Amino acid sequence: MTRSILAALCAVAAGTAIAATTTMAPFKAIDANADGYISAEEAKAVEGLAARFEQADRNKDGRLDRKEYEGLTASTMERAPAPSEGR
């Protein structure tokens, strides 16, 4: 029983990680100059990212690091309706 629960939890976690990477563009793809950050200019290339840039920029340095971007993708996944909800 414990193994089945553990296996189910791993499957859910893996599914969430896969969904997050397919819903939003990969960090490296947006970071056009490969400096390790997404600038406001680079964010304009991704639909919806520029509009949420200031919200995602937690430390207000004018750029998104990987952790800030991943926080944004996680919050996007939390709000996204499940596929069975009519999508």
C-alpha cells in the first residue's frame, strides 16, 4: 500500500513538472543573450509574460532569475483549469 501511494505521488509530481514546462516556454529559450536572466525586453517575446513581468520580479531588479520565472510558471499552473474542465 505504501509503495502504491508513493508511486502515485511521484506520478503526480512528474506530471506537474511536465505540464509546467509545456505550458510556459523554457527559461533558456527566453533568455536570448544567455546571461542567466530574462530582461523585460526578452519577456516581450513570450505572450503574457511581459504583462506579468513586474509581479514576477520579486526582488525588483528589473530582470527575472530562474527562481522568479519558475515561481511564475508554478502560479500559472495553479490557476490553469484541469483538462477535464472544458478545455
